[in-house]
Amino acid sequence: MKAINAIRMGGVDVLPLVEGGKGVAVSTGVSAGHWAQAGGAGTFSAVNADSYDENGHREEQIYHGRTRRERHEELIDFAIKGGIAQAQQAHELSNGNGRIHANLLWEMGGAERVITGVLEGAKGLIHGLTCGAGMPYRLSDIAAKFGVHYYPIVSSARAFNALWKRAYSKAASLLGGVVYEDPWLAGGHNGLTNGEDPEKPEDPYPRVLALRKLMRSFGLGDTPIIMAGGVWWLEDWEDWIDNPELGPIAFQFGTRPLLTRESPIGDAWKQKLLTLKEGDVFLNKFSPTGFYSSAVNNGFIQELRQRSEHQVAYTMEPIGEHTAAFGVGPRQRIVYLAPIDLGRAEHWVRNGFTEALRTPDSTLVFVTPEKSAEILRDQTDCMGCLSGCRFSNWSQHEPDYTSGKKADPRSFCIQKTLQAVRDDRGDPVALDNNLMFSGHNAYRFASDPFYSNGFIPTVKQLVERILTGR
């Protein structure tokens, strides 16, 4: 195994090991601070990060606003306060080593306001901004305002080309690196385009090489590319290290830091990671963001699959094959289904899926009364955690703060479920009933000898292990 040497990133020499940012509140100042202390770049999530009271106890985020706009303002206040608290923790624990990065999602609600507020309240404590989930054109403007480096997350050379030409070329000196996130293997939200097949993963090498060639054409030959998604043992990537064709490469680890003593997730989630099998993490398109995402196949995902399968098209008038009348809702308002779909709908109703919810695509999805009540309650309680949400029709843009589309009951409240799974408090039921993001290599916890007999390392022990190549 080749030696892992420091590289120049963000204006300093650091180990080419980057902690992947995981929101909501899964990458914290504690994990980031310890990762930086070990010599790499630690990353805390600035997506609805935790804040603390005067006694150091985590504050529960309770919303009192009566309208979505009021709750949205509360959410932004929570996020700014939490981001500052995480930056302070990370700074204190790092002892001045490594780098501290803040991770944000460009499509999160109030993204610009949140990161601006965090940077103002934590001046000098954050060295870099990592940002994906969308096309963050204004990331470089924010970085330039505060004199910090920025690290856009892309999944293709084409995406970076657009960002560079429109915005980043004006702040080239602060571009600390470019994160290439494999859209087939990374955890959380993925950057698959309409031209890419989610069932046909592509080799990352030629895609990263294309990105490097493009960057060299812009004079960025020495700017690191950070490989993210699918990285487990560095032995697997030995031909990438000190490869003159690729130039300086760093590696991002998002899934492995979940299973450390400093990781804030509960014991039940950590034990679950040790039992995953290959194929237990897969791509789905249920997210209210509209992006594909990678998550653990559990009861939560299975219910979403069932929701979409219990679905038929309808029309308001008898048109074409839609000739069979069907009553919807308490008033049994008539819509029209194809005769074969009428039989399916009646079968679902007989089996307890009595509530037919309309979707933006002129279809009905059939759910139980309990699930229907939960969906409607979550839609009502929306606090605008995304810039635009399919599930609630929220949009942060004036004047009406709505997407103008019907809310989609085939999706879910992502803020609620991510907070719930992080706060499982050792309850396996919570793990089964909520969204568990993970990279596709999570099954390797069960076979990697490092984790034998349920061993859970510290961040320091994990980084030392990674430096051996394994």
C-alpha cells in the first residue's frame, strides 16, 4: 500500500481524508473536531444542527408558529444557532489541527441566510464550505464575503463547467477543492441526471478524469478533487493515489464515521449498521427534494413503495378507458377509473386501504386511515425545511410561498423522519419506521475485520486504520 501523504487543500497541508457531511445533525462538531484533530478535514452538518442550553443539554426544536412562514423563520433561527454551536465545538476539539468544514444543502430552506448567519456568528472557526444538492452558484459569493474556501459537490464534469463559467471563475483563489460524489454509491441525496440509468452504475475513474481535464483547462490542475461515495478501504483506490493523470486526490468518508464512539446516532442504529447485507441500501426517488437518494431498505421505505404500488390513474370525466365511476373522500365525489383499476381499488379498500389521496399526476394512492391522518398532519405542520417541497407544496419564494402544485402524498416529511431516526434512543422500532440514509458500502461493516465482535472505534482509531489502507 502506498503511503498516504498530506496534500495542499484550503491553503494548508492536511491528510487527504475528508469526513463527509451528514444532515440532519448526524455530522456534528464533536465528530468534525476529532477528525480534524487526527489531521484531516472534519465536517459538521449545518442542516438544522443541534444547539444547546446554558447547561450544555441539547435543545429540542419545537415550533410555535401558526403559519408555515412563521415556522420557517423559527427553523432558520434554530439552524443558525445550531451551526454556530457545532462550529465552536469542532474548533475547540480540533486543537488547531486539520480543517473544519461546514456542509450545507443548497436546496435546504433558507440556505443562504443560514450559512451567512453561521459564518457571522462563528468568525474564524470555519475553514471551508461544502455544498451540494442543487447547483450552488452563489456559494463562491458567500465564501468570498467571509474569506473561506469552498468545495462544491458535483457528479459530473458538465455540472462543474456550468458552475465555473457562471460564478466560480470570479472567486478561483478560494476554490479549495471539488467534491466528485458518485451518484450510484454515495449515501443521502444523489446527483443522477435524466440521462443516467440508476440501475447501471458507471466507473468513477473516467468521470473523475474528465473532471480533471476540464479543471486543468481552467488552470485548476493543482486543486484537489475529493472522491466521495463508495470509498471504504484505500487499498481499493491505490491506483488513484499519486496518479499524475488524476492530479491531487483526497478521499471522503461519509458512512464509516457513522460507526464511531463520537457519532451522535443511537446504539440501535450503530448495531443495525453491523448487520446490513449487500443490497440493503438502494436508490429510490421518494424524497420530497425530487432527487434520487440512497437509504436502508426498512419498513419506512417498504411502506413508501407500497403507497406508490397502490396507485391508479383517474379522470374527472369519463374519457377513453376511464369509464368506471368511483367515489372519493367523505362526500364520495365521483372520479373515473379504468375498469381493471376499479377492481384493484376495490381490493385495496376491502383490505383496509380505504383512503384515496390525490397526487399531482392525476392518480390516486390508497392508504390506511391512520397513514392518511399522518400524511395530512405532516403536511399541515410543514416548516419549510426545503427551498421547495413536493410533499407539502411549500416554496420559500414570494409572494405566495407555494410551488403552485398539489402536495404529493407519495413522498414524506424529510425533516421529521431524519430527526426521529437520529433520536432513536435505542428503539429498533424507530429505525424501522424512519428514513435511514447510508452509502451503498455499509454492508461492509459486517465483513470488515476491523469491526469484529461489534468493535466500535473512536474517530482517531478509524483515521489511523484508514491510513493503513484498510
